[in-house]
Amino acid sequence: MTDERARAGRAVAALSLGTVLNPLNSSMIAVALVPLQHDFQVSVTTVTWVVTSFYLASAAGQPLMGRFADRFGPRRLFLFGMLVVALACAATPFASSFAAVCAGRVALAIGTATAFPSAIAMLRTVTAGSGVGTPRLLGRIQIANTSGAAIGPVLGGALVTFLGWQAIFWVNVPLAALAFVGVMVFAPADAARERMPLRRTVVESDVPGVLLFITTLTALLVFLLDLHPQPLWWLLPVVPVAAALFVWRELRTRYPFLDLRLLAANRRLLMVYLCFAVFNVVYYCAFFGLPQFLQQHGGYSAGITGLLMFPLAAVTIAVTPLAARAIEGVGLRPTLLAGAAALVVGAALLAFAAATTTPWVVLVLTAALGIPYCVVSIAMNQALYSAARPQDAGVAAGIFQTSRYIGAIVATTVLGLLFSAGTTAGSWLAVVSVAGGLAVVHLCLVVFARPRDRTGGAAEAAPS
């Protein structure tokens, strides 16, 4: 039993390392935007595509990878994803164009998107016979994911300062290799699966739905980001047409990419997605906007900027277990309301950066941002599984991840628009105004959403 317990622990450690790569890479890039902009001579709006491309690929990839894990085997898919990560990150630093860097980020997003659904699917077999409770191991993966996004700017700042922006890709190679070896050695083999023809796999992957989803978002983003100097008016009608075709396709197909019927039948679940998307717009406006502002307006280097973001990581790591206990102790709704109120306060405090970027002020601001990040993240995961029917848990989790990426995409678009004329105190106040207003909207949504408390393993299995 002791050997089985140790083996399960090592397997979960390897799975956690793999799953942390997606949130880590979503946040490390925050301190590399300015160096990338200078190296490739691109505008502020253009450089946001290195973030947006990652989120577009992740938004489309996460739900698909959940299906592929069931189809091909979670262990097999996890190992494939780590290979994609290692190859993409070994090659991207040698890119000669900004478009090639974005392509590398897309490959990185697809590779890392395999990890979380594969890890969740493997946990039952990993823990079988070990005597270790699945909820406890799921909690480790959740904390790793939450902390991974928070420590990204700190790690990214150190790498960019001493080794250049290329290092934020290179660092993934040994991490992916370690995760690959750990799962290869310690995770049990996949159960035998029925061989299916390629045609059936393609049909059930809803490729037309995925393409229409990406077309809708991309057309909208390109139109918004190119408002100056000359709007691309021909793109404007593409958005509603592509969106209408997407809805039509998803309602007609037997295997929808996004199950719109599920959303229509469960308004409580729809409110969870809406709340989480708005929360992520607020959070990523600050998470990506503050490092740019500190570097371009405050004159800080990438390394110092990363250090100034460190309180966010420290507070997240310290408060996340407390937030989980608060949900068990006082309930989901009070905890979520407290997190939403803290988000309003944190967003409002960001305005002080327009008056001064003195280090101690920035440290206070990033610490204040860490509290709502971890509290709302944990609580929204619980709300997801309280609202979703048990038989819909897998599909619901995939859409939940997509709502996170949509919020992040909207945030990077807002930053691209508001910083297009320069990263000044005035443009930062505009960002804070948008973030603060949406934080109030988020609080109101939480008040009216009234999520139910539901304890059990499903709640603890929520993704972070």
C-alpha cells in the first residue's frame, strides 16, 4: 500500500506539472509584451495577438481535448501534448517574424490544452488501490493551476531579464519533459479502447463548429483592434453572420463543440459562465495591463516588473486553502460575495498607479488583486459543479474553461484599444474605469445568481 501511495503521489505530481503549463504560459507572457514589441517593431495592438492567439487556441482546444482523452486514452493524449509543447517551445525562440511567434504560441496552447482533461480522466485509475482519496489529489492539481497563473509574471520577469523573451519558451522544454517522463513511468496504461475510423472522429469533433467559433471571435477582434487608423468595415457583417451560423450548427449537430442546449436548459449554469467570463475580463485587464504600464510608463525592467507582481502569487498561494475552507465553513454564496466585493475594491485601488508607480504602492496593489483572484476562482469552480448536472459535468467543465479564455480575449482587446494611443496615466485610468465598472457588474451578477451549495467530490473536482 505504501508503494502504491507513493506511486500515485508521483503520478499526480507529474500530472500537476503538466496541467500548470497552460496557466503558467498564459501569464508569463505578460512581462514579455514590451520586449516583443521592440524586437519585432510592432504596435501595442499588434503585440496583443501573441496573447490572443494563445487564448483562441485554448478556448477551442480545451473542450475538444476532453473528447479526445475519452476517445484515444488520457495517458496517451497527455504524453502527446507534452511532446507538442517541447517541440513548439524548442523551435519558437528561433522565429524570424512576429507571426511565427504567434504560431508557436498556438502550438503551445494546443499542447497544454491536453493536460487538464487528461489529468482529470486519469485520476481514478491513478488512485485505484493507493488508499489516497481522489478529492485530495484533485485539490493539489487545482492549487497548482491557481498558483501557476499567479507566479507567471515573477518567473517570466526573471527569464526575460537574464535570458530574453526566448527563455519563456525554452523553460517549457524541461518542464514538459519531466511531466512526460513522470506520467510515462508512474501513471497506469490506458484501458483498451474501441478503434474508430478517422471519419467518425472528425465528425464527432465538430470541426465546422470549431471553425465558426474561431471565425466569429477572430473577425470581431481584428475589427476592434484595427479601428485606428482605418476600420476594416467589411469585417463587421462577418461577425453576426458567423455567429448565427455557429448557433445554427451547434443546435443541429449531434456532437456540438459548445452544447448550447445545455446552456438553454440550465440558466443557473449560464449565469456561472457569465459571471466567470466577466470576472476574467476584470482580472486580465489588470494582469496584462499593469505590467505593460509599469514597463512603458513607470520605466521598470521586465525583471523588476515581475518582482512587483510577486505579492499576487504569494497571496494566492496563502489564501487559496483558506478560501476552500471558507466555502466549507460559511458556504459558497457568502464566500463568492466576499470575493466579488474584494474584486471591486482591488479594481478601484488600481487607480493609484496612475498617480504613482512607487514600488511599495504597486506591491500593495498586486497583493490586493491576489485576494479576489483566488477566492473567486475557487468559488466559481464550486458554483460550476453546484449548477451542472452530474451527467453534464465533463461538458460543463469544458465550456467553463472556454468562458475563462473568452474573458481573457476581451481583456487583451480592451488593452489593445485603450493603449493604442500610448501607455499613459490617462489610458491606465481608462483601463481601470472599464475594469472597475465590470467588477461592479460582476458583483451584481453574483448577487442575482444565487449559486447553490453542494458538497461532494464533484465540487472538489472542478478545474481551476
